[in-house]
Amino acid sequence: MDISEHYIQLRLNFPHVHDEQEEHTTVGELADLLCCTMRNMNLIMNKFKENGWVRWNPQRGRGKKSMLVFCVPLLEVARERFDHLLDGNRMEDAYELAAALPITMREHLMQQMEHQFGLRSNKGDRGRVDTLRIPQNTPFKTLDPTQTGMWGEVFIIAEVFDRLVCYHAERQVCEPSLAIAWESQVDGREWTFYLHKGIPFHHGRILDAEDVKFTFDRIISDKSNPCRPLFGSIESIEVYDQLTVRFVLNKPNFMFPDLMSSMAASILPRDVEMNPLHPIGTGPYRLTRHDSKLLVLEVFLAYFRGRAYVDRVEVWQLPHSGRAESIIKHDLFPDVQPRAVQHEIQGGVYMTFNMQKEGPQHDVNFRRAVQQLLNAYELSQALGSTNTQPAYSLIRGRVQPPLKVAPDQGEPWKQQSEQPDGSFISVPVLSVETSLGRASALLRCSSYQGESLSLWVEEGEKMEADMVWFAERSKQIGLHINIMPGDPVHAVYQDGFGDCDLIYTGEVFNDHVVLSLVTMYTFQNTLFLIAMNDHWRHELEQECGRVVMIQEPAERLSRLIGLEDRLIQEALLLPTYSFKEEHAHHDSLRDYRLAGYGLPDLRRLWVKRSPGAEEEDTSYPVYIPLW
């Protein structure tokens, strides 16, 4: 251990002792703190004195205390050690050091660590190695494609696995991936997929039709699998030969290839037990490490679509840091103007209710009172930013402006929305001028009795500020709200929302909006469905079952718009705003394109070095939002 690390370890054991303050102790006590012998402790103290870090006045004799004075601030020594580790590319050791320090000191060191993220190009024994380092604030709980509900986990799954089909966002069509082609019967009840030859899994075995059968048998045979409703129409799976597999369905499903492009449909090897933290797939990157602080993806040289350019991806779980992303971005590009890539996120932020719990949220008048309080336009006026836009739908581009219509007997203002079957339903329209008054009238008509209600909000500065604003508005009409920030990972994988009554969160879609909506309403690990009771889960699953029977994609979307309108009318889905992210990167990074969920497409990213550039280690900063 370096002498500075001994000093840091010892100084952390005296948190209440100030610099230049006398502390009385013994060599034996100090040796116990550093887990070393008294002889070594004396050697260590002499080195501390040589560096001018301490004053040490030893006293001899039984029971006598020696006098110790710390002369140099802990942060000064820690920063010098931290910088030395980073200069030596010892990222993991620097991480360990930062994690051991109090959070106030950790903030100072994190500013230096952030310069290590982005794409680093190093010269090794086998030539140049390009490593993309991505900081992450939320640990990965599972990389099982059938279980994950977190977009960060989906990002890893997309690189480790392939699916039979991939969705081309620009052309809005399904294209071949593991399957070279597919066909169906006219009635949409049978689908046959023909596989590419010679596609290797990361452990070396070649993929065949039995792996496809295994993947979906695993889903449909497990009633507790959260993605089972997505594939509930599968009645049987037949393997014709090594490269041909047929799905027989219990009802027409013209959206079946689209479902095969879902992350939940990632193909697994049948001869390896699924390890949810160390999975094996056929994708362009294989997982080589995953622990509490680091996940590593290494390029898979035998990938059937050709080698990816970036050799290694490291996702670092940062020690908790309160630094705002705007500050991180500024620190990465202090002197240069980076290239900016803007991405409008599909989906958005919304409020819903814990329908699993008894309470006033089961009263539609109460929910509509909250709907009036959470006026998207007023929220945007009060707290909006350049990256957000008030939204009345999770489907980007759907705008629902307030209408100048007289209120009708205490009910919210209504707008008639045409349904796919030609009928009309009334959809509430939020009015800036009267939202508080109408909220108060609706609350009086509801079953709310003045009790305090708990509001779970996804952790984050922006969303927590939204709910402080909402709680203040609620107080004005006698609605008492307690805000409880929470980790969405904990909410999905552990105890849901516990005893909370209201829920404020967001949904991030991929580029296939129809598939994303069907997933949101049927995949049991979405935050929205976790909040719903059995009645609404059944309703949503049944309606999505009817959607997939529709042949025309535009009609499917229309049907899902009608379903969303119904949820808004029932005040079960209260959209507030959509948002966009801005990635920034060095000019040398080329083909930096954003794929689903607003993350870079690693399969296309490459580095253009300047002619005649030195083959020394080079860093290319990249800012990837941590939303």
C-alpha cells in the first residue's frame, strides 16, 4: 500500500479531529487501526513525518499516551493520490479511493474522474485499443431479457443479444437479423422463421432452431414471467430442421414479427443456464465482467454481422455524487465546442396511482382533481426548461390544446375524441385559468377525507422539484401530500411502491412506438403496470390482444391512441411533459448516432484520427446523459 493510502486510512479513523488539533493515542492503537504491527506503525509514522503530514511526539512507558497532530488536510493528500492513479490509468484504484471518502470530499475528486469517461484510445501489444467508458448511477439488477424493466439494462442487453428480427426506425419496417426471412399463413396464425447459417454464441456453439424454441418455451411455460403476456398467443413451437422454426398461435397476430424484435425476444442458448448478471448471447459484444463497480463488454470478433469498431465498453457504477449533469458536461468540454447530437425521447413523464392499495385514488373524482392540479402547461410555465415540453400524451407529437368550452356541472372540460370504431369518448382538457378551482370542486365530490397521502417520485432533481410544486398546489385546496423520492430499480425489482398512493415517474420508449406502447401495457415489470390492479391489467392485456390482430400498422397506432385517451379520461395516466437529451462528443468520433432509448449505437461508432497523429494514448470526451 502506498504511504499516502496509509495516511488517508488513518485520517478517516479520526473524523472529529481537526487539522492542527492535538490527539492523544498510542502506537498500539494506531497499529490496530491500520491492521499492522507496532514496528511497521513506527516506520509508517516516520514517513508521515518526513512528508510533513503529521507531528508525532511519542511517549514511552505503560499507559502513557503519545501526541499526534495531523498537519495536512485529508483532501489534499487524497487528491494527490487520486490524480496519480488516474495518470497511471488505474481507474479502478481511483474509484476505490473516491468511494472510501466522505461525500463532500468525494465531490472534489469526481470532477477529475469524469475526465476519464468517453472514448480512450490506447496503444497495446496487439495494436490500438479503443475503450468507451460510460458512467452510471444505477446498478444493474438483471440482464435477463425477459425480466428487465430499466432502460440502462436494455442498453446492455441490446449489445449482448440478438433477436430474430430488428426494427428499422427510419423505414419503420422489420428487417432480418438472426432470421434471414420469415413468412406467415394468410390468417396470421402461423409464422415460420428461417435462420442464418453459422451464427456463434459467445461460448462458441452455433445457434440453431432449438435455441429459438428453448427461448420462447422458457417464457410461455412460466406463468410468473413478466413478459409472458407479450407472447401469450403462442400455442406451440415446432422445429422443422436446424434452421427452420414455426410458431403456431391461438389467434391471429399480424404484429408477431414486431414482437420478435422486442428485447424480451432476445435468443438464449439452450445449453447454458441463464445467469441474469452474466448472460451469453450472439451479439456484437460479450460480457466479461460484472460486479458492484464495473461492467465490461468486449468486442465479439466472430459476430456474424462483422466486428464492431470499439474494442471495449466499460460501464462504471459511480460512487454517489450530487453533481448536476450540466456541470459534468461543462467539465468534459471546458475549452472546446463539442459536436452536439439532440434526441427527442419517445415517451415522457407522467403521474399515475397505486391501484394495488386501498384509498381515495380508486375514486375517479379524486384522480381527476389530481389531474387538474398537475396541469402540464402550468407546470411547464413554473419549472420548465429548454429540454422539456408540456405534453398531453406519451406519444410524441400529439398535442391537446385547452378548449374554450364552458364547464359542465362540476365535471372537467371535455373534448370529443374519435375512436377507431367510429364512436366518441370525452377526454378531459386542462384549463390554466380554472384548474385549481375545478380541482377543489372535484376533491370535495370525492371520497378524500383529509388524510395525508404519500407520493412516490423517481429520484432526480427535476422530477423532485416538479412534485414540490405539485404538493404546494395541493395544499392550497386541502390535499396533503408527503413526497417520497425513490429508486425505480428498487420499485421494479423489490417491493414496488410500498405504501405510496400517487406515483410520478416516466416511460422511455424505443423507436418502435406501437411496440413500446404494447410493452408498457402488457409487460408486467413496467412501472405503470406495477401500479395497476388486476382489473386494469386484464383490461390492458385484452385490448393489446385486439391491437396485434390488426393488419394495418396505422390502425394499430390509432387503436392505441384510443386506449391512451381512455386512460387519460379515467385519470389513470396523467402525462406532464416530454423531454429531449443532448449528447456531446469530440469531433474525432464519427457515426455517433442515437438508437432506441436515447443511447449511442455502438455498432456504428468509430474514431477518425488526424493524419500524422502520435500513436500515444488519446482521450476523446463523450457526454452521455445519465437520465
